[in-house]
Amino acid sequence: MTKKILILSVFVVASCGLAYELIAGALSSYLLGDSILQFSTIIGCYLFAMGVGAHLSKYVKDEDVLARFVDIELAVGLIGGVSAAVLFLTFSWMTAPFRALLYTMVFLIGCLVGMEVPLVMRALNERKTEFNELVSRVLTFDYLGALAVSLLFPLVLAPYLGLVRTGFLFGMLNVGVGLWTIYVFRTELGNVTGRVLRASAVMCVLVFGFAAADRMTHWGEHGLFGDEIVYSTTTPYQRLVITRWKDDLRLYINGNLQFSSRDEYRYHEALVHPVLEALPWARRVLVLGGGDGLALREILRYPNIEQATVVDLDPAMTGAFTTREELVKLNGGSFRDKRARVINADAAVWLQNTTEMFDAVIIDFPDPSSFALGKLYSVPFYGLVKKHLAAKGLVVVQSTSPFFAPHAYWTVDATLRELGLTTHPFHAYVPSFGEWGFILASQQLEYKPPTSYKLPMRYLDADTTREMFIFPPDMKRLPMEPNRLNTQSLVHEFEQDWRRVIR
């Protein structure tokens, strides 16, 4: 019976150890971007620390193996359990020490986790377990625990519990293993009462943290964004936060500003109208991204549009902008228009599977701050878009800032030109973002910027439009290579460009 308890504990502690690693990687990716760099460095630090912990385990005396195992469970449960909350609150209120604290916590957790399995193996060995049986059982349950968490984390834990609450949950599991070990081996352990009290105190901290996770997240995001949070949710794809200050609503995705209601009309007029004003015959328009319905609002102002299809990955995004009244007011109820069609799917997969053709394609994805987003700015993706674009149709891509991120901006231009498209870069000043860039592209149409607009505009007129297509010397074209899937150069250019200007 005692052997089975120890083997089962391996399954639990392996699950917890991998969970803390995934939490640290996901949280740092949300907050710092560049998910491959964050996961790579955290995994490397964690595995190195596990090796250090495994080495340190040899200094535990044989008679103290179970006692130290219990102590380690309490320590890793406490540190790992509070890790997500502590890291998030630190980043929100004191950005400077975040990286140092992140890798310190990852190293400490890795050291403690690295000591767990060797101590369990020694405990089993003391109970006369055959070596081949000992190794096979311990490693089998260790790997099974890792498999369980690797499946549960992205499908259930992160989207439904959130990172902070998930951390507290696995901390409670670690402490639970410690308490169960104390109970089963109470005759072999000294000072049982003291150990139970310590374990109970740690469990109380974790239970309280689990219950208060939403409040801590809200408090942290308030420090991060500075304004009242009116809506927030974690989905399988991203963290969505909507804030309000006076009459200003702002949307953040993974901490990055997507729009401010005070000036979003500048961005969306520039994104949509230079295209559709040049296509008075357009009937079918495709929007890739744009789950806020703001580009759709501008498209549906044209009476000639018969259908506008929005393909956005996240149903939570389109759902919020369809049902929440302050957001519906902002997008003019565009999702409720009978001409609008919403499809929640991966844009690349959907384009591969559809045979539909469109007169105009509006691409409004978040900036290429990760490789998951960078693929949506690649040569293969734009090749798919081209297949579904009418011969005399137009496509426009939001392309980050040609002033703050010139290398990234002109990489998008080079990627479109790689497919034989004729590009027409332009830019607009959006106070919330600064100078922002777009790239319009055509296959056959000889495009000329509009000199007037049939619809009333708040920002665009003949002079504004003319100036948008003129680039001053400090935003001149740069010779860049196309963004290909195997290198994803755009993500690196984007990160380096913004690192130069963000303090």
C-alpha cells in the first residue's frame, strides 16, 4: 500500500511541476511577447534547475528522505502556487524586477521538483522494491503526469481557470501530497503535529489565493492599464481586457492596445475607405481578424455591399462585441446587420477550405508579436488570400508603424510584393498609436488614391488621403526580405524595432 501511495505521488508531483513550467512560459509570453524565446529560456532554466535539484538530493540522509520529501512538497506548493499571482502583480506594479523574479522562481521551483523523484525512488528502494520495477514505475507515472497536464493546460485550465487560479490549484495538489504522505507515514515521521500545522497553514494561503484569484487579477490589470476594467476574459487563444476612462473605451489583447474609442475612427476609416471608395462595384468583402466589428461598421456603410464576412479566431471576441451594449454602440451593431456573416475559425485553415471569391479583403490582425501571429503575415498566407481575391479586387493589411517599426513595416510590403502584387503603402496618424501604417495591394487594378468620398468622413478628405500615400525621408522604404514561414523574419524585425523605442 505504501508503495502505491509513493507511486501515485509521482504522478501528482510530475503534473504539478510541468504545470508551473507552463504557467511561467504562458505568463511571460502574454506579458513580454516572443513566445518561442520565453518558453525556450524558461524550459532551459527549469531543466537545468531540476538537474541541480537531483544533485542536491544526494545530500539528504536516508533516515530523512520522507521528512524532506514532505518539506519539499510544502515548499514547491507554496512557491509554485503563488508564482503566477506574484509575477503578474510584480509586472503590473513594478516592471523592472520582473525578469529577475521570473527566472529566480523558475529556478527555485525546478530545484525543488528535481529533488522529488530521486527522493521517492530512494523511499521505494528502502522498501525493497526491485530496481527494474522501481525505475519503470516511477518514470511511467512521471511521464503520465506530464502528459495529463500538457493536455489539460491549454484545453481546460488556462482558458477556464486562468493562469493565477491554476497556479493556486496545483499548489494545493502539492500540499495535498504532503499531507497524505504525513498521514500514511505518520509512524515513521517525527513531529507529525508540527508538520500538519505547517501544511495546513500553506494550504490556507493557497485556498485563500484560489478564492481571491479574480480579485488579484483585476487589481493587477488595473495597475497595468490604469483605468477601470469593464470586461475581461481569458480564452484558449488570448487575454481580452476592455477598460474605460470617462468616455474612452480601450481594448487590450494580451496587454497590447488594439484601439481607443476616441480615435479608432481614424484607424478604421484609413483601413477601409481607400479600398472601397475605389471599388464602387464591390459586392462581397472579406475581413480577416477585426473581431471588434469596427472595420465591419465602415464596410456596411456602403449600400452596394451585399455580404461582409468576418473570420476571427476567437468567439469570445466577436461575442462580446455582439452582446455588450457599450461595444455594440461603438461598432454600430455591425454584427447584427443581416449582411454580416461571422465565422470563428483559423483564417489560414478557413481560406484553405473555402472556394469563395471576394472583391476586397481587409486584413486587420494584431501586430506580428509572436510566431503564431507572424504566420498570418507570411508569403504562404498572402498566397491564400490572393487565390480568393477577384482579379480587379484590392487587399489592405494593417502593417504596424512605419515610423516606430520601419523594418517590420517594409517586411510586410516585401512579402506582398513577393507574390507579384503591386503594393501601395500608406500611413495615418492615430493619436493612441502614433504614426500607423497600412499596405494596399492589387493584382491588375491600376490603383489611384481617392480624391473624394461619397460617404461623410470624420478624418479622411482629399488632402488627408493624398498625404497618407506620401512618405517623408524618416519613413522611407527599406530593402527587406519577405517573411517566410521557416524563418519568420518579421517577428524578429518587429521585436527589435519596438525594443528600440519602448522604455
